[in-house]
Amino acid sequence: MTTTAQQPLASGFGIDSTAEEVIKGVDLTGTTAIVTGGASGIGVATVRALHGAGAQVVVPARNTAGARDTLAEAGLDGVLVEPLDLGDFASIDAFAERFLAEDRPLHLLINNAGVMAMPLARDARGNEMQFAVNHLGHFRLTTRLWPALAAAGGARVVALSSRGHRYSPVVFEDLAFEHRPYEPFLGYGQSKTANVLFAVELDRRGRDEGVRAFAVHPGAILDTALTRHLDPAELRAAGVEEVDGKLVLNTGRRVKSVGQGAATTVWCATSAALDGLGGVYCEDCDVSPVVDAETLAESGGLLELPGVLPYAVDQDAAARLWEVSEQLM
């Protein structure tokens, strides 16, 4: 197994840093950014930071009217909203065609949207829905937008993954849970590992054209629509409980605000410290170290320590996933 060079940079930021803090002093005037899931949770905080720094931000959304209302309520006038359903390849292609027809470069693509721990469902092609939306939808979107990314003369793609990648590697022999029991967090974990592997291979393929890619664990953020599919028993199993009407982690792990949750995404999208780098998994506004399963087990919990498991940054697995994803298109 050959893994990426996961070397922390001592960035000067950390777990408490916010998107506004990491982007301070960055001027994005003249740049264009697309943020999927940009009208919910940490997506709104990401859009706010990029828009505030001068970027023209496009938010693709299934519910365009709802997205416009949310962004207007957030004071984000001037952000463009376009229709897009990541579970529908025709919708993805139509969005990409509209954007490419404008003949402008795409400097930042933030693949932020996602679903988590949902009951078993499949897309029209039979793909398990978490893998379909979280990985395949963003894979197709990114590859369809490739001409605009390459035209930027220096673009970054940020794939939102999660420490939840530790629940499962990509099981190439049964991606769609046709021959093994389905468990929501196994499906979620597989999709989040796929997000990291996608960034690894995208960076390898894109670096000669100035396109760099990063995978991000935003942190534990409970103020998000991702938890909508979880019943109370599943939340408790994941270490979450309700106290005074609010969801909190009962494991002692830090819970981030949405502004803190967006910070690593914004840092990966804009930090000069990452110039010339890519294909790495980041959390808490820095490149994460590789951590092995044995160390995690000794720590007393699967999700406690920072770091990325080796299988998520394995370059051979990343290349294999890219080929499989092309076949599933």
C-alpha cells in the first residue's frame, strides 16, 4: 500500500478556528466558486466566507426557491442559485453544460453536499444512494466541469469527507450492498472513504493542468441536516445525546459551530500554505497524519483521535476507484 504524504504543516490554525479567521486577508475578487450544499449548514458558512472575500459564488440546489430564501435570510445577496440534483446524472450534465456555456474559468469547486446514514435506497442505476450522491454525483460533476477547472490556470477542488471514513473502506467487491447486509454507517463510511480517494486521484491527474484537490474532515457539527435520517437510537449509538433540547456528544469530543466546521474547507480552498500541494486529507485546518486502526482501538474509540486511515489515502485504491467510477457513469 502506497499512501500520500500526510505531513502536518503547523498552519497556525486549529480546532477552534473559523472560516472567517482562516480567510482573513485573502482577496478572491475575479474568482468563481461552486459550492454544492451551499444553502445548508456548513455550506452556508463556506459560501459566506468565499463571497465575503470577493468570489462570485454559485450554489447548485435541488430546491432552488428554498436555497434562495435561505441565502437571502443569511444576507448573501449576489450568490447565484442553479438547479442541480446530485442523484440524477441528467441534472448534473445540464448544470455543467449551462456553466460551460458561459465560457468562464472555475477556480474553486467545493463538493460539500451529502447524505449520512440513510436507510437503504438506490439510484436509477442501482447504486447505493450514499455512494451515488456523496461520491458518484460529485465525481460526475467534477469531470463534467473539467474544462472550466483547467482553464482557471490554478484551481482547487475540495471534497468533503469525514472521520466517518473509518467505518468502512471502499468494498470494491460489493459497492452496492448486493451480497452483504446493509448498515447505514457502513454505507456512509464507504462513501466518505471514496471522497478521500477521489481527491487523491483527482490531484494526481490534475496537477499538470494546475488543478489540485483536497479532502476535508470538517469536524463534529450537530447543527446540520446530515442528522435528519438518524433516529434517537442511532444517534445514541454514534455517541450523541440530547441535553436541554440540544444534541451533544457524550464522548468528550469537541463539537464545532458551523463557522468552525467550514474553516478547514475554506483553508484548503484558499490558503497559500497549500500552494504546490494536494491529494491530502485535512482536518482542523492542517494536513492530518496517518493513523492506524490499532492505535485507534487503543485510544478507546473509533472516532477519537485525529488522522486518516491508510486505506483512504492508498494511491492504488484511488486509481482503481476512478476507473470503477467511470464504468458506473
